Amino acid sequence: MANHQDVKIDKKKRSFLIAVTTVTGAIGAGIIAVPFLSSMTPSERAKAAGAPVEVDISKIETGSMITSEWRGQPVWIVNRSKAMLDGLKKNDPNLSDPNLDVVSQQPNYCKNATRSLKPNVIVLVGICSHLGCSPIAQLQTQGDMGENWNGGFFCPCHGSKFDLAGRVFKGSPAPINLVVPPHKYINDTTLLIGEDNKG
């Protein structure tokens, strides 16, 4: 019977087995972690039900728009130029609700001249308040929309017109302004749609 002193230890073999065991354990931990970490992000069902959505707005060029999605609805985010903001006041006499008296269409913190937290960035649900169609962006002035057009949104289904603050023009089939969803800024470049500082 050999005693402990007679047994030779193969250090290379031991190192190899330790390395293989460590790598196998790390892969196993990674495989287990992926579904766990994935479960921490909102599912598509949760997003559709209203889970807040983060949007990076740092790459929206001045005068342009991006579309995100919240609760299964398109959400427009427009980075308005100074000229676009200046054009808003010109629309007031032609609007159905220039003073935002229909309070259900925007949170209190957006009941202002620009309907926004930051004057240049407007956040709107892109669904017409008439029959739920999706208007198209007509951000440029004049053009096909006529010489008095200061930019905005046009619903081709029934002809409703909205300005660059989502306010509806008189004579449009749409009875009220476009909805401004609850939102807040996490930082200067990240917008959170679906949640505000009230929770």
C-alpha cells in the first residue's frame, strides 16, 4: 500500500482540470444569468400595457423628428428649431384650442406655449383625435400645405391639421389637440415616455 509520499502529483493535469472546471462553471453561470437579466427588462406585453420607454434624443437633428412606441402607439419626438417655435404664435388665431383648455390632452407641466418640458422638444402621441388615424409629418413651412403653413401634422384620412405643438386647427374634423403623453427627462439626452415625476 503506497503512502502519501509515494504519490506523484501531476501539476499540469491539475491546472488543466481546474481551468476546464472554471470555464465550464462560468459558461453555466452565463447561461443561467441571461434569462434572469432578460426578465428584468420590460417584455413586449409589458411595453404594450404601458411600461415606460426610454428614448435617446441626442441624435435628433434640429428641425427633424423620430418615432418611438409606447402602449402600442406611435410617439413622435420633434426637435423644433427656433423658426419652428417662432411659428407657433402665428397659429394661435387659427386654432380650436390655443390655450389648451381641454386639459386631458396634456399633463399640467406641458400646459404652456410650447406644450413641452423643454421648449424645443415636443413629445406627441401620433394618433389623430378624430378617428384614430395616424397623421403624417409636414414639418416644413408652406409647400403642399399652402403659404400660411408653419409646419405641423396632417391627417390625410379626413383632413385634420395640427401645428408643431400638436394643436388642432379650426375646421378640422379632429375635435381636440393631439395627446402629450406623460414623460420626463432622466438626463439631458434620455427621455422616459410613460412616466413623470409624479410616479
